[in-house]
Amino acid sequence: MALAAATRTASLAAAVLIVAMVPAASLEPAAANKDADALTALRSGLKDPDGALASWDPSLVNPCTWFHVTCDGSNRVIRLDLGKQKLSGPLAPELGQLDQLQFMEIYENNIEGRIPSELGGLASLVGLDLHGNRISGPIPLALGNIQSLKLLEIYGNNIQGQIPSELGGLTNLVSLDLQDNSISGPIPATLGNIKSLKFLRVSHNRLTGPIPRELAGLPNLRVADFSSNNLCGAIPATGALKNIPPNSFANNPRLHQGGAYVPSC
């Protein structure tokens, strides 16, 4: 009787130990599978005439052997390179589950629909390049949450709505390129908070109002283009903006050099 009880106790202890070990042992594959699920959701909504995504086999343990996908040493997806692949269709909201993603490059395809607001949860993202597609709808306010973001390249689409003031919270941003869209409304003064900004392109949109004088206080600004909008008032001629060439302000009939700065016009 005592021997049987001891045997049962030992077996129970072993079972408890195994159960306790399972979460730690399976954590990495589970995270990798979450990444695979997100990419599979993207693939399922896209048309892929050249078979660029043919290697994306969801039955594999993780997506690290798939073409156009780069992983880190923990088999987590850190980079997605899908530029110029003739893909069409929407961006899947599930892409917001790629919480270790650093670079999302899906440029010069035929991507349609909106930028998912779920991308605002990608806390490790450094570069988001969606230029040269057919994306419409507004810029998600949630993109302003990505403190790690350095490159936001969404030019050459059909994006509407206004530039969110929340983008002023991207304090590590180096390049903001919104040109060649259908963006309207004012340029938010909060962009003057992005002291790291070197490149600012908002040309060929439908922007109105003055150029915020806060932009003149950007210490690292090297290139700016405000041309071909409906901006108005005096061009701030101090700080970073005094060295921007005149053609960067062209084709704004109500914009002029000289005169007092007026915050509304």
C-alpha cells in the first residue's frame, strides 16, 4: 500500500513538472506561429500573380524560411520585404500582431484599402514604406504611437483626410513623406516637435492654411517640399526654412515671401 502511494505521488510530481515546463518550452514557437498567422492572413487577402508568396506555407513551424521574410535569432519576424511584387488587395489588420517587426516594405504594388489602425501597435517598427500603391482613407491616428519609427513613407497613394496632429509624437522620425496624395486641411504645428526630422515632403496634396512657423525650429531639417497645394500667408523665413529653395513653395497661389506671419489666412 505504501509503495503504491509513493508511486502515485512520484507520478503526480512528474506530471506537475512537465505541465510547468510546457509554457516556457513552447513560448517561442507560439510567438512564431502568431507571426505566421498574421502573414497568412495577409496572403489570403492578396492577389499574387507572380507567386511571390508561394513559399508561405502555414504548416511550417515558423515563417522564417519563407521568401521576403526575415527573422531574428528567436524566430520572430523582424522584416517584411514585398516591394515591387505586383501584389493587389488590402493590408490585413492582423499585421498589427507582428510585435517584433522593424521594417515593413510593401511599396510599388497595387495595395488597396486603408492603412490598418492596428499598425499603431507595432512598438518595434523603425520603417514603414507603403509608397506607390492605391491606398486610400485617412492616416491612422494610431501611427503616432510608434515611438521607434524613423521612416514613414506613404507617398504616391490616394490617402485622404488630414495630417494627424498625433504624428508630432514621433520624436525619432527622420523622414516623413506624404507627397502625391489627396490630403487636405492644415499642416499641424505639432510636426515642429519632431526635432530629429530631416526630410519633410507634403507636396502635391490639397493642404490649406499657413506653413506653421514651428517648423522653422526643426534643427535637423535639410529637405522640405510644400509645393502644389493651396497653402497661404507668408513663408516663415527664419531657422530651418530660410535655406529651403523657392521651388519647394511653388504652385501655392496664396503663399508669398515676406510680410508678417499670420497663424491663419
